[in-house]
Amino acid sequence: MSFQQYNKELKPQCLEVFDSNVGKYFDPSERKDFCEYLDSIDSESCYYVYRQNEKVLACGGFNIVNGNASLTWGMVLREFHNQRLGSKLTDFRLSKIKLIAGVEKVKIQTSQHTSDFYSTKGFVIAKTTPNGFGEGIDCVEMELDVKRFKSS
């Protein structure tokens, strides 16, 4: 499995990945935010895709602000859920973050549907906002202490 840097030509396929997860994992209203995020990506950004036979199956990235990393817009094409792509995507992003000096925490805003997954990676829940992303999709803010995962 290998990841590559996102480029603008991949936007339609990344939107397809997003659209496949609308309902349970994303609220339809979040599509505009994701489009704007994709449009803002430049060569310095840390956003990646996993492709198989030229098709994007997973995408996700991270940002670094004030000594904290935030995992951003991580998702797997719905028909490829439960095949460890999400785990490999998260591990790939964390491995990149491990190489950056000065990062103290890794944060993520996810839903109640994926918070258990991130718990298995060492993330702990900091705050939950019911319906924070949309009706039936809670916003679960989680954090990982970098010292904890740098030693692993």
C-alpha cells in the first residue's frame, strides 16, 4: 500500500469518497467545507490519497498549528470499509507527524461512529458535542499525546 500527495486533478475522486460516506459518517452540509479544503491545498499541504488502479480509495491529511497536529478529512470509500485502509491511512499520517519536531499533541474531530477506532490508536476523548456535525452525527474531539506514540 502506498500513498501519494493529493493534487487538484484528484478532487472529483476525493468527493466521490466523501459522498460514499454521507449519512452515517458525514452530514451533507459538510461537503461544501470539504470542497473548500480541497481547493485550499497547495504543494506545502499534507494531504494524501491512496489509489488502486488509478481509483482513489482513501484520502486524509494533517495540519500543524502551534505545536499541535490535527488529522484532517480522513475517509475511505464506503465499499472498502473494514479492509484496514482506515487503519493504514491513520498510521501513515501518524508516521509523518512523528518526524516533525515540536509537535506535542495530535487532535482529531470525528464522530461517535469512528471514535472507538481512534481509541485503539491511543486517542482519548476530550469533548463530545451531540449533533455537532449534523443530525445524528456527534462531534467527538479526541487527542493523542505525542510522547505516547513516539515511543511505539
